[in-house]
Amino acid sequence: MRFVIQRVQHAEVKVDGEVTGSIGKGFLVLIGVAETDTREIADKMIKKLLGLRIFEDAQGKTNLDLHAVNGELLLVSQFTLYADCKKGNRPSFINAGKPDMANELYEYIISRCRESITKVEKGIFGADMKVSLLNDGPFTILLDSAEIC
């Protein structure tokens, strides 16, 4: 599983010109699910995501997590995080999770995050989405379950 986490001042996702999710200060998280991912892996990734201390405290140090700043989450599925570009110029997505399984894990992540974060918005799985954001920093973190689990 891969999360691309962007600390944002605001972000939104649109499908067919309609906003499906919009947040203020918080994290825009692009979520890639691999064929081998499980709920246990998702739980570890969520714990790491929600515990990341990448917001500034009064001294300007990155010491605060999402809860401390009453931050919001925008979660967007993105199978292209598993693009394999080793051969040729056209990426292969053979390592990405099959749609049914990946969607089930994506929805699981959303529901688990909603247990502890007040505002959790989302994109639409498999849709052609337009994502806009104001990256704060810029500050972008890549979490890969192969490295943290």
C-alpha cells in the first residue's frame, strides 16, 4: 500500500465538474492499493498517517499531528501509484490491486479514518477525477507499507 500525503491549506476533488470532496487545512492523501494488501496493512498505514507530526507548533517546528491542529482529510484512490516503468515507456499496472479488492480496502480506510477525524472527504473510486490543492510548504510524504510494516 502506498500513501502520498500532502500537507495542504485546502484541497478538493471533482468528478464531472461536481465537487465530491473538499477540505481546509489537513492532508490530501493519494492511496494506491497493491494486490497483496490487507486490512492489517491498512491499519498500520492509517496509524502512521494519523500520527505524522508534520504541522508546525508555536516555535515553527514540525511537532503537531492532524488531531492537534483539528485537521481534515481528503482521501483519493490512485492505482497509478503502482506504475511499473522498468521496461519501455508505457507503464504497467500489474502490481495494482484488482478493482473490487482495492475499492473495498479504500472504503475500509475511509471508514477507519472517520472513527477519529472529524472531517474525512473522498473522491470516487475509479472515476476520472480532477484534484486541486494548495500544498502547504510544500510538504509531501510518501508512505510505503513495504517500508513501514
